[in-house]
Amino acid sequence: MGTAITRIAARRSFFDHMVVTDHDLSRAEAAVAALGEDGARFSALRVDASDRAAVAALIAEQRCDILVNATDPRFVMPLFDAALAAGVDYLDMAMSLSSAHPERPYEECGVKLGDKQFERAGAWEEAGRLALVGVGVEPGLSDVFARYAAEELFDEIEEIGVRDGADLTVEGYDFAPSFSIWTTIEECLNPPVVWEKDRGWFTTAPFSEPEVFDFPEGIGPVECVNVEHEEVLLIPRWVESRRVTFKYGLGEEFIETLKTLHRLGLDRTDKVTVPGGAVSPRDVVAACLPDPASLGELMRGKTCAGTWVKGTKDGVPREVYLYHVVDNQWSMREYGSQAVVWQTAINPVIALELVAGGVWSGRGVLGAEALDPRPFLDLLVEYGSPWGLREQ
């Protein structure tokens, strides 16, 4: 994800310098080297994302204005806290982790996605700093779509449903997630959250409420199911709606594979003892699967992220689907990044440009739907990746 961000940002002039960091210095160096002549405004350094003090010290040393978190959600809180300690702004694409309700996991919420970050909102406000959370594609662009629909397309909204689907295939692999398997397991096997105005947030069983959604630009019908995702925890805070859901087009084979991992305990994150030491089963699964960043040349097809909205306009019922589609062959040809990663990475870069120009501003912990959607959507088009709107 960080590599894709550098490739997109290198073509824009809104920043002076970007420090690219990783716990493995060679990865950061490779990201900068791949930019060639465009890499003059980038440098590579090593830092451990779990070490809050080290990250804060590096921010001060490099005189950075904002920390962009492109790591998996395990590192959200140390990086989030490091930015606050260093007195700089913060941006991420995934929020702090959830934990299920101990007695009623499929009826009631336990610790929700982002709860730990929103608990610190007051401290961010007092510091006069901005933490932009969940600003990838989903969450992120999907939340921008929700705010745009509320402002320009509807008078009243009955339901906002984020719907994600693709027709991507990976040559030579029966099971090769196009995104971090660690994150995929986390969001797909955790209890999904639904929000209703009269009920608040509540949970359901994983993969519940299947529906077939027809995705645009040739992708076609895909069965989508409830999955835990940040939009359901973000959108109701700033956008009026009676119901908010998130459904992901996973496919029957993908779902069965995840269920099998769960039955075998291979989705666990706590370490188990094996000959030679102790390991996390989920880390073993991740190590056995191909790195999603290496799959671009083997992938074919398109991925679609979007927000379906149902309500009324001028007293007349209306349904729309606002969406963004990326063709893998295009993203590989233009940027050398596979479609799912590139589609996520463009959005934090746009957000950075809006913050740098003073178009987006604020204090505290905010999601993308808390800010003006039109400048974001206009920049998306300017970046050469237009969005669409389909009347249902």
C-alpha cells in the first residue's frame, strides 16, 4: 500500500518531501528506487511501527507535518498515538481493531472498530490536530459518496449500503487474496455490524443476509454478504440515514475457505507452541500465501467499490449506486500496482492534497464523510480515475 501511495503522489506537486519507512529498510528503499527520477522528493528510513516513541522521534527528526499509516490495523494505535505525541496530523485507511461481545457476539457489539481512536478525540481537539481516519477506498471514498448523496442527491435517506464486488482472477492460484490475508480474516470472520436509527449499532453472524448485487462496467451480478467494516461505524456519525450496512462480494469458495480456516483455528492471532518455538496461526497462513503486492501481473479483471443509497428526492423514491471501478491491466500498465491496492491508495493521496491546500481542515478525529465531498470527487477525476453514478 505504501509503495502504491508513493507512485501516485510522485505525480503531484502539493508536498515538499515524503519519508518512506518500513521495519525492513530494503522494502522502503525499493519503493523509492522504483520512482526513478521522480524519487527526488522521497527518502527511505527504517522504523518499527509498533514503537510509538521511535516513530514520534523520527517524525520530529524529519520535521514531518503528517503521518500516513499504510500498515495493517494492528499498528493503528501506536502510530495514531505517535502522531499525537509528535504534534502532527494523522491519516489512516483502516481503524483500530474490534473485539466481539463476550456473551452475545452476534447480537451486541463489544469493542467496535475505531472505538479506541474516537476515545482519544478530545485529546486531538485540545492539541488542535486532525486525525483523518478510514480514508482508503472502503472506508474512505465510499464515505465521501455517502456524504455527496446526502448533500446533492436526496432529501431523506432510508438506507446507505456500501457494496464491493469484482471479477478478478489470479492465474495459477485457487486461493490468492488480493489484499492482506491478515486483514481479510479479521474483517470477514468478525461479527458484522449494522446500524439502524432506532436501534443503534448491533451485530449479526458472519456472511449473513446474502444478496445478489449487479456491479457496473461488465462485472455483473455478484453475491454479497455482511462483513465487518468501518463505514458502518463512521457514516452514521455525520450522515442522516435510517440504516447503514456493508456487504462484500466474496464468492462461495472464498467464504468456505475462510470458514475452514476458522474451524481449524488457523485464524487465531495468539501464539501456539510448535517444534522450534511459538507462532501465530494467522501469521503462518499469511506466510503460506502469495504477497498480494506480487500478484499484479497474474491478475485479470476489474474491482468495484461503491455506495448504494435509497431514499427520496422531491417526494419521489430514488435509488442510486455511486461507484469507482479500476481495471487491473490499466493500473499495472500506468502505475505498476495491482487494482485493489491502487484503488485504495489513491484516496489518501487525494486527502493529503486537500489537507495541504487547506480545502479539508478540522480538529479531532474525523472520517471523510465529515468533510466537503465535492473537492474530493473533483480531484479523483483530475487524477485520471473518474467515478460513476447509476440510477437503480
